Amino acid sequence: MALTTRDQKTEPARSNRRDPIADMERLRSRLSGIFDELGEFPSLQSDGFIPLADIEETDDAFIVEMELPGVDKRDIEISYAGRRLTVTGERKEKERTGVLRRRTRTVGQFRYEVQLPTDVDEDGVTASLDQGVLIVRVPKSSSERPRRIKVN
């Protein structure tokens, strides 16, 4: 079996080979910097999840719609402090009589946080749970609501 040799004149030297360990360290460092820029990042337990949610802004409120199928309203806690809306709770494991062969649905603790861009009326926050969708209505403060001015 013949081995090929490298022609020093036509093929450049490979002195700058990639080091996968160094690449991973650079990636870790960059990700750490990104999370530092974001500030407080919600931490979850290993079995936790972040539910899917939509946030809609109207003239007078923010409306957060969150998918929480299988969650009882007694297992949800909603708080608001310093423009940050936090929804936490738990989707409990269903009691089973048979053997669970496959699981693709998420169970356990959940946490959802969002920082709203304007001041709100904290006393006017309302929430309802209907068919697995949590709807939290956060009214804007009166100073943040647009005012319509009639032209005379």
C-alpha cells in the first residue's frame, strides 16, 4: 500500500488546525456574555418548562395568552412587581392504571416571565383559565393610555 505525501510547494501547511475544546470554550464564553447582557434570566428546575404564550398590546392593556392544558387553576400563581409579570405553577402527573410506554407531554413546574414596557394599573390585573388557555389582562396606567383629542 502506497502512502501519499504532501507536496510542500503546492499544498499549504496545516498549522492552524481547529481545536474542538477551544471552540467549545469560546462558545461557552460567548453564550455567558449574552446571558449577562440579558440580566436576570428565569431559572427552572430540571423538570420545569416555559409554556407557550402570546402577548398582545391594545390601546389600554397588555393581554397575555398562555397555553396550559391540563393545569388546574388552583395550581397557578400570578404576580406582578416592577413591570415584571410572572406566572408560575405546576402541571401534575396524571394518575395511571397502566404502564406508560411513551411520554411527550411536559409535566412538572413551569415559569413564565415577561417585563412589560410601560407602567400598568396593578390593581386592575385580571386572569381567567378557559379550555387550557390562561388569559391575563394587564391594564395600562391612565398616564400610558393614548388620549384622543377632539378638534374644534
